[in-house]
Amino acid sequence: MAEACLLLALVGVAAYTALGGADLGAGFWDLTAGGAERGGRVRGLVQRSMSPVWEANHVWMPFVLVILWTAFPEFFASIMSTLYVPLFGVTLGIILRGTAFAVRGQAATLAEARLLGALFAASSVLVPFCLGAAVGGIASGRVPTGNAEGDAIEAWLNPTSIVVGVLAVVVGAYLAAIFLAADAARADLPDLVDAFRRRALGAGAVAGAVAIGGLVVLRDDARQLYDGLTSGAGLACVLASVALGGGTLALLVGRRLDAARWTSVATVACLVAGWAAAQHPDLLPGELTLDEAAAGDATLSALLVSLAVGAVVLVPSLLLLYRLTLRGTLDQSFEPLDQRFRPLSSDDHPGRP
């Protein structure tokens, strides 16, 4: 039962990395779009694409948290008490980001829209970096078992954590660019298709470079993780991720954007599986194994039953939402984000000079 609970948690991590990562990555492109007028069309597409699904994309985080604190309480307590700094950054970033995104469209002035946009975009970078840094601290063996037993700073500010944090930001941007290119094609916006396709190819190349460089860092800073990723099941997952990543870039070059969306998600799933395989059977490397961390059988059984009941409602609802979104049923009309702040012209009112 412990293995079943861990598998469900990993499914949630993979789903959040792909869907939540793409959601957060859209904020990266919002941040780098340029000035209000120059970046208006990019930000308009980000707003249009995210509006139907941005809350649903983040449902996987509480799903994972519930599993971890119920099924593996000692593991959960250890990471929360040692990694509270980056995890507080995640919480703060999610709150500020959601608030800014929800009210930005209602800004009364361009200055207000810029401030809210900056808050949304900066938080979109803060959240994945802090999450990646926390994962790096766990994977590199810097979180000991017990309440606040680890160094609250060194546990997440170290070479492995920085590499994983940067990789999380870049992968999110890569996923977002692919998703946004496909959305732009559906909206018949060829200029934005090309813009985001170029961004996706560039971000994919950067992600590959960071991943390769990261292996060099892991060899010196987290040898156990490095050995796990370069042998056995971990290596198989890494190679599958490389193959899928290369296939995604080929699909982007061939402008097969819908297919690229699916292969990019599969690439991320392989990365998560590779991390799990490299660390198995430890939850905290060198400190706590899966069997040692697991709660009692009665608790695990109750959790699995509860998740099965919840899935009857949650899974069909999410599938319907994403199906309607991909079909364009929930699409809003496209409008550059700065358009309503532009001065009126004769084109806006043909009867005026």
C-alpha cells in the first residue's frame, strides 16, 4: 500500500510539473514580453489561454500534499520543517500570483496593470525556482529525518538545488511556449504562433544544456543521485526523456504543435520517473526509506479508499475541462492586454475624424 500511495503522489508531481509548470511558465513569457505596447499581444494570449484552466492546473499541489502528510508523516514533517524558507516562498508566490492574475484585467490605469503584471510575472518565476530548490535539497540528501534537524539555508541554497531550481523555471517556460503556440494556431494568430514556436525551440535547447550541465554538478555534489540517474531504471527514464525531448523539437520544427504538446508532457513525466527511480527506495536519501516512512496499514487503506472516491468526481471533471479547452469551446476573444489603455482613434469610432 505504501508503494501505491507513493505512485499516486508521483502521478500528482508529474501532473503538476507539466500543467502547473506550463501555467507558471506562461508568467515567464509575460515577464520577458517587453514594454506595454510591444508585449501587449504576447500578454493578451497568455491571459486568454490561462483564464479557463489556471486554477485547475494547480489542483495537483494539494493532492500531493494530502498524500504526503497522510501516508508519510515523518517524511512530510522533515521536509516542511527544514525547507520552510523555499516552501514559504512557494506559498507566498502562489498567493500573490493568483491575486495579480485575477485582478489585472480589471486595472483602472496602465500603471496599475503594469504593477499587477510585474507581480504576476515575478511570482511565476519565484514559485518554480523555490519548488526546484526544495526538490534539490531532498534529492541531494540535505534533509535529515526529524523536526528542523537540517540547515534551513544550506538545505536549499546549494549547487544541486540551484541547478534544479533553474531547470524548473526553464522547463516551465518550454512547456508554456509549446502550449501557447498551439493555442495561437487555434486562434488563427500566425505571428504569435511563430513567436512562441521560436521561444519553445530556444527554451528547449536551454533546458537540454542545463540538464547536461546539471549532471556534472550532481556528480560532485550529489553522487548518490548521479549514480541513480546514470544506471538502471533511472538511466532508462533519462534516455526516454532525451528521446521524447528530441522528438518534441522535431515536431516543433515541423509545426505539429498539438502533437508536440503531448510529447512535451511525456518528457516531463519521464524526468519525474527518473528522479523517483534514482532515489528508490529512499524518500530522504541516506536517512529514511519508503517502508520506514509509511504510516500504518489502516491509515494507508483509508487514504487509498478516499482517493478512489474523490477520483470519481475529480478525474471526469478535469478531463471535461481540458477537453473543452483544447476544442476551443471555452476560448475568449483575443485582445492585446494593453489595448483598452490605448488612446481612441478614428479606427475605433469610424464616425469621428
